[in-house]
Amino acid sequence: MKVFLIGANGQVGKHIVKFLQENDKHELTAMVRSGEQEEQLKQSGINAVIANLEGSVDEIANAMKGSDAVIFSAGSGGKTGPDKTLLVDLDGAVKSMEAAEKVGANRYVMVSAFKAYDRESWKDSPIKPYMVAKHYADLMLSASNLNYTIFGPGLLLNEPGTGKVSVGDSFEKTSIPREDVARAVVASLEEEKTYRKTIGLMTGETPVEEALKSLE
């Protein structure tokens, strides 16, 4: 599967790159914003292309051409304001969906946020603009013709992954290492039990692949 990764330089994205490099079933193309980022990835043996989520759908589609699947793991980051959140996490995400439909990249995996679909769960959140952006981007994805999976991880940690997760809406733990989110994203690409589903994701006791196969 030819996989187009948006957000390769992000904290989750870097782990996704690693897992895709180790997986001989997939061929990775990473979308980056600068020539410097492109060169760094190419020096590591990774195919990279330059495009910008604030650019046009055609620009993104041209970079994405030939792909079978898209992973969206980009984010405006915690240091930007609501304007960038709107432009990247919502409009940029939707443009990437339109680009995917345009080039026939039917498989689409979104890294979202836990219970972004439930307004009540984040109505008093300190990152409410981000949650609003994720809420509507996820709605657009689920209404599209794309074969989507939306992951809603909890609090993201930079500690090493355990390779074990819980899936669903109710958890004992409310956090997860970024490495384990990336592991789940890559494992989901060809796991039919994840198709057209929104999946809550936290640290747990079940190996990632087994947890995904257990989905109803």
C-alpha cells in the first residue's frame, strides 16, 4: 500500500514514519512544508514531498498523486492561536480529504482526539478551539466516501510505548504514549475491523493488533 503521511515531523508522525519504515507491506511518502525537512527525510531514505495544508486542494492532490492511503497526523501545535487551529486542523484536514477523493486514495486514517464527537465532553476544555476543529473535521470525514478510521487518543505522552492499548469509550487510564498511537495507526491500515469507525484509544493491557481485531 502506498501511504501518504501528513504530519511526518509531528510528535506522533515521527513514530508513524518509524513503523512504516519497518513495515515491508507499505511504501511511505511524507508531506513536509520545507526543503530542509524534505532533505532530512530523504537522507534517512524516506520519500518526501513539499506541500502546505494552507495551500490549495490541487497542491495537496498533486503531492498525494499515486497514493492508496492517507494518514493525517498534522496539527497546528500548542503555541499557535485559534486562527491556525482553524486553518490547519479543520480546513487543512478537509482539503486533504478532498485531495484524497480527487486522486483515488480511498483509505484515510485520522489522528483526532478523545470524544471529539461529543461536545459535552469538551465544552469547558482549555483547548476548546482544537476540539471544535477536530469535531467538524471528523464529521466531514465520516460523511465522505472515504474508507476512514478516526482514532481518538487521550492525553498524549512522550514516554516509550508499551505496545498495549484499550479501545472504546470508557477507560481506567486516560493517557497513551504517542508511540502506541502511531503503532495503532499503522496497524489499522489494512485491518478491516477498523474501517469506517471512530475508535477511542488509551493505554491498556491488550496488544495493539489484537485490540483492533476485537472491534465489533
